[in-house]
Amino acid sequence: MFFKPSDYPGSYERHLYRKVDNPLFADRPELTDDTLEEAQRKDHEAIVQFMTMFQETLEKTVALKGTEESDVVLELKDRLDKLYEQASAVGDDQTKIREAIIKLLQLIMASVRKGAGDDTHAHQELDQEEEARKAHFALLESSIVADLLNPESPIAEDELVPVLLSADKDELALVVQLFDEEQIKKVIEESAKLVSKLEAEGVDTTMASENAIFIQGYLEFLQMENS
């Protein structure tokens, strides 16, 4: 092949690799110069768009004044949260960018805390928000989580189950946390249909079946938590 796999692939290239020679997917593209070039082209476009948004948000955050309206500060905080998600989805090594976003969020949160004054309840809510953010960012260490949350996700709705059933266990343990009880039930139902279909076609479904069992276990955990 003329085109080479990226050292740090983005969402489109990663999803291409998931589908190649994977019998769980109805659409199984071949890994060729054309398919790899197309995936890398889309990932490059995503990087350019992301870097433009990051630079704009960086400038607005650094220019913040202590007298800034609260809605302006909160809008920037929301944009930084979304940018962190995108930084986890786009290609290239975005470690430094993610670290910069976290520092910018700390700057924003310091401003919000200052605005909260001596309001104990407000500070408790901010503590909870920061813990939730840390947990969310930890989930984004999974490339599947990052790709699913990508606003331009290459993962089609009917590809969710194949993605989950072919995921490594460590990633699967993170991904299932994105879904509520009803969504997990639907995944389990669709998983059973897909596994049965593939078994009838003589396909080895060992890994898919193991992942389906894991997902069932997560549903039981959710039901215990909610009871």
C-alpha cells in the first residue's frame, strides 16, 4: 500500500480498522489505498476544524475579565468540555491540547467559584460537577467512547452493536457506562439476534458471545443499583 496507517488515527481511520474483515459488520470495506486515504482525509478535515475552534476558545478564555457576565463564562466552560471530547476523537497526538483544555477549565472554574462567593451549596455543586467531569474525561480514554461522542461520529446507528461485540473487554467496560438500562436492554436484544444469525452462517462468535454476556452482567448491575 502507498498510504500508511497513522501513528495516531482519528475516528474515521479507527472505525475503518474496526470494520475490515469483521464479520459482525454488514458493510466490510477492504483496507486499500483508497479506503485509507478517504478515512485519513476526513480525519485531517476534522483536525483542521477542531484546531480552529480550539484557538478561538483559547483566545476568548485568556481574555476573560473578572467582570464578565456569567453566561459568557458558562458558555466557554461548555465549549471547553466539548473540545476535550473532540480532542479525544481527532487524529494526531492531542495530549498537550487535552492538558491545555484542562488548565483552561481550571481557570474557568476558579472564576465561577469566585463568583459563588461564600455560597456553600454552590461550591458543593461545583465540586460534584468537577468530579463528574473527571469521570467523563476518564471514559474518553476509550477510543470507542470518543468516537461515539464525536459530533461527526463515523459509527452509524446500526453499527453500534457490532462495535460493542467486537470491542476489547477493557474498552467495553468503559463504553457500556454511556448507556442507561433501557438502552442496554435494546443492545442485548440486538446482540442476541446478530449472534444467532452469524452462528447460523458458521461464523465464530466466541468473542461476540463473551461480550454479550459481559453486557448482560452490566445490565444486572444497573438493575441492582436502581432497585
